Amino acid sequence: MELNERILAAVDYIKPHLSNTPDVALVLGSGLGGLAQSINEHTAIYYNDIPHFKAAGAPGHTGRLIFGELSGKQVVVMQGRLHAYEGHSAADIVFPLQVLNALGATTLIITNASGGINEAFDVGDIMLITDHINFTGMHPLTLSDGTAATDFCDMTYAYTPALQTRALEAAGKCEVKLHRGVYLGLRGPSFETPAEIRAFRVWGADAVGMSTVLEVIAASALRMNVCGLAMISNKAAGILDEPLLGEDVMKAAKIAAVQMEQLILTMLADGVQ
């Protein structure tokens, strides 16, 4: 079955459940799924029930779509995402986003939990992603399995400048410290070595994680407006003389979640398009 047919099958399943079509898609990273609880008059659909969707298996990723109204905007929240380290292909990882765009979402606010490479970042800080480095060894636009050919999409403004401005203005309003920086995406699932972190710092990366880059590439190909927000869940390997633990990511996310949620709510209330 070709990609467009799979997208149409998923859309045909979802549409009868909706009273309104979404304008904004929100992808919530590890430990950041609580924002979905603030959605008014919501409809929840589990990934397992949608044709051609894959289940989310990472800790803190519920694996469902939440549709409804948030700060005056019609939104759809991906409460959990797919990761390459779970064995998913690049095409599987970006498929939900392609479906949400087909349903009407033209703006993407994407979040993640990241390791802080920039030594000025503290655990719990939020970084506005201004650019990224795809070091996953994967690409969602590779022509295979029925994927339609595309133009070589320009990634110069993959993270929409106007949305970066909106995010900085919203951070000022809600008094959230918001750094700016470059995100580097890896396949995982191991944390990075200290030597890798030193190399990534030379490349210009400020934070590192195991998501986001593939979804943003796909969103750019769909000409979506994109805002990326990285929650710094830990200092990257080699900065502190202590091991990195997965449970520390979840603990840090709980601390930073309130600020991340307030920032997103303020952006939506200010009329993100």
C-alpha cells in the first residue's frame, strides 16, 4: 500500500471521531505528556486503534492522540512519539505527523527531553531550537516503500523564524527562562560518550537527544510552521563526574513540565498560526 493510501486510511478512521479539525499539532516528549489534561472537550484515540500507526513504547509516552481546544486554538496532541531506538523506521516515525497534517494541522510545536551540551544550561532549563543536526543515519524522505518523490526541500528555515519570535515573547510574558540553541539528534538508545559530546560541542550543538529531527524534516517537506522546544533533562556525558540514568530524565521532566506547559499555553493564547 502506498503512503498516500495509508494516510487516507488513517484519516478516514479518525475524522468521524472529531467535531473540529486541528490547526496546531503538539508533540510531547518524555515526561511532558501532562499538557493533554488541559484540553477542553477532548477526544482521545489510541495509536493502536488507528490504521498503520505504530505503538509508542518509551517510558512516559502514553501513545494516543488528544483532539480538542487549548488556549482558544483547535489542537491535536501526540501524547508520546515513536523513536528509532524502538526499532521503528524513519517512515513510521513521521507517519503520524503526516496524518495530522492531512487532517488540517499546519503548525507543529514539538518538544523533547535533551541532554545539555552547552555548559551554561542547567537541568530543567528550556531551549528554543533554532536549528538541528541530523546524526541519526536516517532520513524520512528516502524514496522507498511507496514514499512519493519530493523536491529537495529547503531546511534553511525549518524552525520558523516567526514562531521563534513568538516563543521568546511568550517566555517573557510568563517569566520562563528560554535559551536558544542547536539540537543534535541521534538514533540511540545509549547515552553518548564524553568524547562524542566534546565532538558535538565543536560542531556547534547545544543539546542532544534521540528524537525531533526526523519529524521536523518531514514537517518542513509538508511546509508546516515549526517551533521546537527542548527541555534539558540532564547534563550531557562528561560534564559532571557521574553516570547518566534514564530515570533522571523523568524526574527532571516533572520539574520543568509546568514551565514548558505555561510557555506553550501562552504561545497558543497569543495566536500561534
